[in-house]
Amino acid sequence: MSSAARRKRALRSAFQVLEQPLQPIHQHVYEANLRNSIACRNKYIELSEKVRKGGGENAIARHTQRNRKLMVRERLRLLLDDEDFLELSPFAGLGLPYGDIPSAGCLTGVGRINGLWCMFIANDATVKGGTAYPITVKKQLRAQEIAIQNRLPCVYLVDSGGAFLPLQSEIFPDKNQGGRTFYNEAIMSAMKIAQVSVVCGSCTAGGAYIPTMAEEAVMVHRIGTIFLGGPPLVKAATGEEVTAEDLGGARLHAEVSGCVDHFAWEEKEAYDYTRNIVSTLNFQLPEEEDEERKRKAEEQPLYSSEELLGLAPKSYNYSLDVISRLTDGSRFQEFKALYGTTLITGFAKIHGHLVGIVANDGELSYPATLKGSHFVQLCDQRDIPLLFLQNTAPTTALTLSTTQAEMNTNHLKAQGSMMSAVACASVPKITVVIGGCHGADSFAMCGRAFDPNFLFLWPNARVSITAPGHVEEEKKTQEEDKLNRRLKEESSAFFSSSRLWDDGVILPQDTRKVLRDCLDIIKQQQYQMSTEKLQPPLLRI
């Protein structure tokens, strides 16, 4: 079939333009939001610089000079088509009880290899020598979960010293701990989601299973090693002295054991091999000229994305328009505009992708939740991805009268209905927390527990069961003050992201680009030529 015959045209739309410039009456709210956003952005920049330094100057010198290895971001430059990749949870591992583990000791994200979006999981050996901490395992498992949801081929850049033994009880024994990585690798391979590994450093103990379970593995001469126990352990157990190269080097595994499929003399050659392996995957991507034509046809929003810094809500009480700064041409086809007005629902396009938008604009009331349930089911019926813009109420409504009790009961039932609709919707879901993420309303708005394909926070976001300052007792006590201070610290976007309760903190002005990448990634699975057959994973001889 010719490319012209394969080309499809979306239905024309004439969505209404949202004429919503900033009004003078809102200027004071905008300026307060802007001051708060600038402070949050400064914190974002400070933490970004910190994680880019990895394990520090001494560790970097040892990694590059003594071990003659490339830095993890240099490796990604050689592997990916360009540096325009979607990095996931870069702040994971900061400020944990067991110390700072910058980027959780590994970089994860989605980037293009030969035009194909692939998930990469790359150890950073400058951080604690590539040792896996509990947060490292959690980050790797989340990357694999995203790969399964979106059918993304996985590329592992392995440079790991295995588990951090003092914390083994939080790494080894449970279902969603270290062993789950290998389980996921096997399951994905059976689902025809490709698994490719590059051994560009140590693969000791548990790390040794990543390349041996991959469908294809590449290993770099002299710097790559695979063994369960290294030379010191061999000497302690048997008294025999052996070099790392003889015990588990690239030549041994390429020529003798067969654990790897491709021998590379240097790292650049290894990434060339990997790019060639990815080119053999059975995907039929759209023609480049079709994609270029589509990009040129896209409308930009009427308003600058920089305005989002002043629209990012500091206070739940004041909500300004965000949608018109995200959608193509600032166009939006609102659904049930006059009913349940504290929840905005409707259709729009973002970089040409049709999406259903669900956005908080006040308390998630009884009619608002009924409207939300209806709209979510409508999008599910039409196979339209959902975008949730979350800014939920700081605390649940109090029951002060019989009438209020009846209203709360009805609200509870409607809220349960919306939760069910969101949980059972089979379409892709993306959540961006633009303000508050509090209480049960956050579940109805597709919070982390409701399994969105991607979930991001703006730097001003707050994540907690109740917002800081809303813990109230009959008599104000020191305990109440202490709890509110703790909530303020623990509800910050950076506290959340360091513990992997999300997929990363993004700047408001970058939201449209991040959404474009997510929607492109989600759409890619339809280009895989063969997905139906579930077969056993590829086993090595």
C-alpha cells in the first residue's frame, strides 16, 4: 500500500476559541501566583543542578579517568537521536532518611532511537558506585510499568554494583522490590515489548540478571563485567586470584558463555550496535514528511505559555484559566458548560492530538462529579485520551446540619461513581497537578492510586490528605501547629517527587511540550505490526 493510501485524515473540528486574556480585576491574584511560582522555579533550578552533578566531583573523576567510562548523559547522547527526551522523576532520591541519592542512582526516561520512542533505564555509577537503594528499585519498576502500559521497547544501560546490603530488607524480599525487575523483563518480552541491554560497567550480583534476561545484549570490552561475585569474593572463598576480565569480561561472555550477543571494543560502538538492534524491531512508523506536515498545521495557543507562571494557583480560592494556554489555537469544545460548573470538561487538541480535558474549577460538588462521570465514560466510549488538570479542595466539607449531611451523602455516592468511571476507563490518562492534590477528590481526578499513564506536578503543587493550615481542632494546640508544619514540608512537590509519588516536576511553561511527548508516546503502540501473540520469553542456551 502506498504512503498516500495509508495516510488518514482526522475529522474537521471548529472548536470555540477561548477568549480569556488576563483581566485587570485578577491582576493581584496573578502577581501573587507569579511571585510564588518564581520562588518554586528557583528551587527547581537548584535541585536540577544538584542532580546533574551525580555523585560529586571525586566520583566523576574516578568514573571518567580511572575507569575510563562515559558519564550517563554522554551515553544517552550517543544512544538517542537527540537530547530532546522526556526524563522521568529526576528529583527521586533527594532528602531521604538514608541520605541523598541523586536521581535515585539511575536515569530513566523516554527518548527516540531511529525515530522510535524507547524507555531507557541507565545506571549512574557516580552515585554510590551504581549501588541499588530501595528508591532505585522503585524508580526502575515505575519505568518498566510505563513501558508495559505504553508498549515501549526497553533499553537498559547497566553499570551497577548490586543492592545496598544494609537496606536489603527494603530491596529484596517483597513482591514489588528487586526481583520484580526481572519478572517484568520476562513478561514484557513475552508481550513482544523488546528488551535490549548494554553492559557498560559492572553487573554484579542482582545486576547480572538484567543482560542475561534481555533478548539481545551488547557488552563493552574491558569496562563491562558480568558475575554474581567479583574477584575479592572468589579469593575469599577459594584463595584463587583472578582478574575481573578473566572472571566475567566481554570476551569471555561473547566467546565462551554466550551470555551476550555483541562484543564492542568501545562504548560508542556499543551504542551503534544498540541503535541497529532497535532498527530491527517490527514497527511501521508514519512517514517523516507526514509528521512534518502535521506539525506545520498545528495552531499555537493565542496566549504565551509564560503566563502559566502567574496562573499556577498559590491559593485554592482563586482559579484562573489554564486551558487556553495549553490547547491548539486556544480552542475548547466545552461539555455541559452550564451544569456542575466547578468541574470543567470538554474536548480540545494538543499538538494535533484530540483529548478530553477534566479540570477543577472549585469544589468537586455533587453535580460536578455526576458531570465528570458522564464525560469520562463518553471519552472511554470514543477512545479519546483523558487529561486531568487537578486542583482539588484542601479539605472535605464539614457536616454541621441534617441538610448538610444529606448533601454530603449524595456527594459521596456521586464521587464513588466518578472514581469507578475513572478506574474502569480503558483509555490512556495523563494527570497534571497544577495546584492541590488532597483527599478523595484527588482519586476522582485520577491521582497516583488510579494508575494514570503519566502524572506530573507543577512546582507549586501540594500533595497531602489535607492541605497545610486546614488541620483544625476545637482548641488550638501545639500538636495542631506541629502537624500543620509537618504537612507544609511533606506536601511540597519536591518532597513528593523525591519519593516517586509522581513522574516528575515540570515547569508550567513546559507543560504543552511534555503533553505532546506523552501523547506521541501513547500513540506509538498502534504502529507495532505484531502485538497479539503472547509467547514464552526468549531463553538463552
